[in-house]
Amino acid sequence: MPNEIKWNDRFCIGVDSVDRAHQRLFAIVGKLLDLNEDTAKQQHACREGIKYFKSYALKHFADEEAYMQSIDYPGYAIHKSLHDSLRDETLPALEAELEEQNYSMESVRHFVGICAGWLNGHIMTEDYAITGKRPSKWVHQTPEGETGRLIKDITAALEALCQSKAQIVSQHYSGDDFSQGKTLCYRLTYQSRDKGRLQLYYVYEESLVLRTLSSILGQEIPRIDQTAVSAMKILSEQFTDSVKKYFMTDTKYLLERNDLMTFEQFVGTFDKKYPPYSLLFSVENKGYFAFCA
């Protein structure tokens, strides 16, 4: 779970109406976390709280977008696209998971983790950029059609690997902690004499690893051990076959390194800017998967 769920004055960007809305959003997310620990009230209260969070967030987006237009903010288009992605992709995917799992503690933790992480990263980079205090980190604009085809191929590969339905959660994944840091993260570095270095990042939620390997092996895998780490390392290299046509065309890339990383190391690679492709997927009843390139 993100370290910052309670409001901190470092989130103030200096625009009173925006700061008040952000403070309210943090309060709602923090309340959801508390409600999720109260089993007697958990389901009904979380359902209503999540509805309120969504309603308030969308109103805030509209108000913030109006403010950006009023000052002729040059980064308005990309900033609005981040709002649209949360509204049109992330929140519906999270709501679908909540309904499918009957507002289980795990599904609510996913909701809180992703939304709190999104708020944290979005405010500290993109909202600060509105005031000119920091640069935006979303500096890459990938062709929409190409991203759509990549998402389709990754979805198909995930479904084949995990034998469960998969769907996109976000096309603008910014390192949100969707599993309290319980992940396996791999950085695959490919080298080409002609085009230089390509780095692909695969982030698997631990539950996805355990449930997938248990299904493949036909027996329960209760914890992550060295065998599981090695298996997912090999599967990650094989997974590249599903995406290599988007990144390795017209030249020969060779795998140089396949490094296991901590989640903190993975997030640290995005300190200055987010990668051109940064996608988050959910696999039904198994867990989450992030792909970055």
C-alpha cells in the first residue's frame, strides 16, 4: 500500500480549489482503507464509499480541466488524457473486479492501492506541472493504433499463460503499488548493434505468480521460492515473443541481461519520465501484471 494515504502539505500545488479537492480525495481513500479492515461493515460501506470517490474524482477532474483552460496551460491535452484514462479504463476495470469478487478485501486493496498511488504520483508530477514548479513526466505520445494492437497481443498472451480472462486497467501506469509491494519484477535488457539498447519491464503480483504456477504444475504453490523466481524469469523471456514485433523490427536484438528487481528499484527507474509504453493489466481471479518498455 502506498506510504502516503493521509494528506500531507507537500501535496499542495498552490491553487486553493485544487488543493482542497485533493485533500478530500485523500480523506476518502483513507476512509476506504479503514472500512476494508472492518469486516462487519466492509462490503456495504466500501461499495458506497467507492461510489462517492468516483463521483467526487470526476467532478474534480472537470473543475481542474476548466482551471487549466482558464490559464491556457500548454500541457492540457496530455493532462486531460490521464484523467480520461482513469475515468474510462482504470475505474471501470477496478469496479468490475469489485463486483466479480463481491467486494472482497483483496479487490478493495487493489482499488485503494491503485487509486492512492495514482493520486500520489499524479499530484506530485502532473498537477505540479500545471503551476510550472515541476516538468510533466508523461513526455511520450505513442500512436493510439499501435498501443491498441500491443494491448491486444499482451492480453492474448496473458490469457494463454494464465488460463484466465485478462483486461487492460491503465495505458498510463505510473508505478502505483497495486499489491503492497508483493511482486516479482524483471528487467530484460536487449542489445542491438544498430539501434542500441531496449529495456522491457515485467511486474507480476505475487498472487498472479502463485496461482498461475499452481495451475501449470497441477499442484498448489504456497509461496514464492527460488523455483518460482526462475520459472517466471524464463516465462518473461518467452513472453517477449508476444511483443517483439513492436520493438525489435528490422534489426537483431540479443538478450543481454535478465535482472530481478525490487518493486522500489522498478519504480525508481521512472524518476525523470515515464516510459513510452506503460501498461497495467488484471487477470481474472489471479492478480495484476504491468508491462513497460
